[in-house]
Amino acid sequence: MAEEVYMMEPPKGQGRWEAGSAATIQIILGACLFTLGTVVYGLRILTRVRLLKNPLRLDDFLTGASLIACWVFYACTMGMVAQGGCATNFWQVTQSQYESLLKWTIPVNIFYMLSSDLAKISLLFFYLRLSPERTFRIVIYVLISLFCLYALIYAMISLFGCQPIKASWDLAAQAIGKCVDKFGFFLAASVANVIMDMVILLLPLRIVIPLQIPRRQKMSLLFLFTTGGFVIIVAIYNCVLTVKLFSSPNYTWGLAYELSWMYAELTGCVICASASSLKPLFKRILPNIFSSHGASYGGPSGATGGSNAIKSRKQLSRKQADAIELQSGDDSESVRKVTDDDEATLWPKPQQSFDNGNHQVLVTAPRKR
């Protein structure tokens, strides 16, 4: 039997197997984060179907596809751990293990990109319902096209970045084959990803900030649309980790650390894509926090007045057709009602009002067809 060839010798004065493995932490961390993302997505669907009695939309399916890609990505990283020596020290990895690691790198890169892009495209399709403004919608469609093009290029480079193709993982073939500068490519892709994330974060602000609405309601909307800031911070940190990884002598250990932050980034993408659909659920659970009428418009004081306000709010919530989503001119639903906080549309429409005993409530008139 041939003796195993290790990728490097251990540091001077240290045995090959003295250092431990982070594989268990890797397995648990990824499973916990993606389970969190699954729970949040489940609450999104529950809110849409059970609470609001609305059909699922394209952005719901895209976020679901992103979540599936998350789990496939996780499964591929577990292949890295089980067969490729990921989460162990590089001097504990054999040449055959390292070649397995490089094979697993291809689907890992593809499903990481796919999960991230699907979540962001889902958010962009949601943005299309924010405003009928032509310029705003053109920017959205351009971004969707860019993300699709980005995904295609990323997948093609990951699959066919070396000639012959097996040079992507076969160390002997790498000696005679040709490969693109993968460090340069993945770094450029990471930077482009961060830039597009920033554009997505800033886009709805030009719609929300000029609104003449109560400050608490506006802050609620701004908080909702800026939750993606966490994803941007993690994505920037992943760029830094990519630079460090390609120059690290302990590659497999550094890779495990970067994968942990990738788990966090993808989970954040799913949560941010679902945040817009969860507010109705939290408004029902915590009405005093997520409702702005009492603070913004005032109302009768005393126990009776407060009780009537809560009762009226509950009656209105039963009538509402959609809770957070703001329709645009091409929305297919025939009737929309503006009942509470963020149900308000972002552009003028024929409206009528009625008094629910505590404050005026606007009801949007249905469009003629």
C-alpha cells in the first residue's frame, strides 16, 4: 500500500495530529443557522397564506428556492468536511483529500452564488410593488438582469475555469493545464456582489424618505428596508477573508472559518428577503410596538378608549387583504385596502375615509378595469 502524501509538514516542534478539528462546530453552526432561516421562511408562508389569506407570489417562490440552495450548499460543505479535510489543519490533509476538497469547491461556489442571488432577486421583485415610477422600475429590471448575468458568469467560471476541466481539482493536471486567476475572479465577484447589495439597500430609501407620513411609521419602514445592512457587513468581511484565505498556509482551517461566515450571510439573505412579509405577524403579536396610530395621531385616553382602539384595530386587521406589501399600478389584485401603518400606498390614489371611533382610516378605492 502506497504511503499517503500530506500537503505540508506540521509546524516545527508540533506533531501532525496534536491539533484538533473544528468539524463538529462547522456541522452544528451551519445546521443551526439554516434551520433559523427555514423557520423564518416558514413564518413568511404562514403569514401570507393563513394570516392574510393571500396566494403565494413570485418572490415567495424565489425565496424558497434560495433556501433550498442554502441547504444544498450546506450539504456540499459537509462533503468538504467529510472527504476533503475542511476544518482540519492543512498538514493533516492528504493529497487525495485535497483533490476531493477541490472537487467539492465547484458545487459549493455555485450554490453559494445561487442562494444569494435568488434571495436578492426575490427582494427586487418585491420592490416592483413599491412604486409605479418608471425610472425606479427600470433600475429594478436592470439589477435583476445584472444578477442573472452575474450568476451565469460565476457558474461558467466555476465549472470551466480550467482547461482541461479536471485541472480544477487534479493536481497533476494543474501542472500542465491552464486556469483563470481564481483569486482575482472571486475577489472581483465578491466586490461586485457588495456593490449590488448596497444599491439594493439604498433603492427603497428614495421612495420612503420623501413620504409625508408619521415619523414612527416612516422609521418602521426604514428599519424594514435597511435590515440588509447586516448582509452587506458580512459580505464585506467575506471579501477580507477571501484575500486572507488565498495567502494562508493553513488553507483548510481558514476555509472552514470563511464557510461559517458564508452560512451567516446566506441566512441573512433569506431573513432579509422575508422581513417584508413578517410585519403583519409581529403587529398581531406585539400591536403596541408595531402600530403607529396611538403615538402618531393620538386618541382618547383612559381604559375604555384604549380598549376600543385595540378592538377597532383587530376588526380592521381581519379585513385587510395584505399587510405590508405596497401595490403598484400593475398589481393583479382587484381591491386593496389601506388600513394600518405600512399598508399605505406610496403614490396618490382615489381614497375615502371613515371614522372608527378613534381616528380617521383611509380606504383606497378599487381601480376600474
